[in-house]
Amino acid sequence: MELIFILTYNCNYRCRYCDIDKRAEDMNDVVIRQSLDFLSNQDIAFTKTKFFGGEPTMKFHGICTLIDGFPQNQNSKFYVTTNGSLLDTKKITQMKDRDMIVTLSLDGDQKTTDENRVVVGSGESKYIKILENIRWEESFFRVNQVITPKNVAAMVENFEYLYSLWFRSFNFLPEYYVEWSKDALKSLVYGFQKIQKMRAHKPIFLVNSENYSPTSFFNFGIVIDTDGSLYGTNLILAGRFEKYKSELKIGSVFDTDFSLLSEEEQTQYLQKIQICLEKEYSHNVLKSVYYVNQILSNFTIQYDQ
């Protein structure tokens, strides 16, 4: 089962495709300690533990504390996805020492990436700084290549650029929960077909092969929010789903009698998630989600064959 920590809702970027309601809300040390106590008392096997935000490296000390204090009877792998702008040699060394699996979000070259990113504060691009910080460690990082209806025509060129930087582990992430035109969907299919044909001379590890969720894009598992509340989905990260938190909450790390949802309750919970999605998104957007998911799934299956 997956475990997800939402360490902060804060971020030093305001990416145009990110629906998270950015705000100064962090997981404090009390919740971190209580989360470790809670996990020590649970008879649940967590194979993956992910650190989410906002920008999770804004709470880098919290990540290290949770990994260092994680129950020894758990054989979990630890994952973090970051925009990379706060990384330095010290943090990268600490990540490697803790055997973390780190995914860096870069949509492509600087022009493509900066089109979707707004930096809080100075407003200046941090793209070059990010590359300088990881220049000697690029093989350590995976990369999230976000593909939007706007940049889909350049997805192959962006892939080739990122590959030229020595990235070899790719998570292709088409933008979900927006409306894609037929032409944009055709470009997505064409782009994946071209990347498929490149595999002979540009082999990659396809991170998408590791990922599965019964709800497109959103993860299903045990989610620990900044205040210690427990959810079965990270859907609650998106600002528009804040109002559903009370009905999606399944407990708290401060509960002494927490029990995992039964299979029947999990089915009902997934139905509840689907109802929330149908309330918030139009029929055309949900139809786009279906097509995008099929295109990505087909590419992943074919690439793995």
C-alpha cells in the first residue's frame, strides 16, 4: 500500500497547471512525531512512501526526520517529487544517503518549462540554477516531463532535450483534468509513437510502469495531511476539493483505534471520489481524462513489451 505525507501546501512556484491551493500551511514537529508513533502501531505494509506538497523540500528536515524514524519493520521505498530549485549539494547527499528516489519536474527546455512556471518573489527563472545544482548528479534523478495541450506539439523535442542532459528515467505526465482538443490528442499519440520508435537508440527507464491508481492522476492509499488527518486519496490537495475533506477523511494519526478500510469500504470510497470528480469537472474534461489515460496506458504497455 502507498503512504503519502503532505508536508506543506506552500511552494515557491505557482505553476499554471497545478491546482493545489498554495498557502503557508506545514506539518509541524508534533504531527511528524505522532505520525511515526501511529505508523509503529499499524499492521500495514507500506511498500511506497511519498512526500508531497506544495514543494516538499521546503520541509526537507521533516522528510529526513520521517525517513530516519520510520518503523524498522517496514521495507518501504521513499519517493519525493520536487521542482529542484531548493536543492544543493548537501541536500542531494542527504537524499542519496537515505536511498531516496527523487523525481525532478522539468517540462523540457527552459522556454517550455518557464511557460508554465511563475516564481514567487523575484519572478526570475530558476531553470539554470536547477541544472547547475544537479549538473554532477543528473543520473541520480528521474524526471517528470509534464505535457500540456499547449506544449504537446513539442513533446518529442523536449524529450530529446532532457535526454541530452543525461536523464534516463522518465515519468511522462500529460496534463489531466483539462479539456484536450482532438488535434492535441492526436499530437499526444504521435509524440508517444515517435518516442516509442526512438527506444533503440534512446533507451529509458519508464517510471510510468511503476505507477497505477484506480483514480486517474490522483493516488489511492493512506494520506497523512499537515494536521495529521488521514485520507484515502490525495485528491484533497487540489483547492477545489477542500470542501470535500470532511466526507473523505478516514481518521487521524491521533486516533488510537484506527482500522484500514475493508474491501467493500474501499469500493465505496472510490465511488465517493468519482462522485466528487463528476461534481467538479465537466463532461468534456472527464472525457479528455479518459482519452489521455488510454493514450498513456497504451504507450506504457507497448514500451514494456
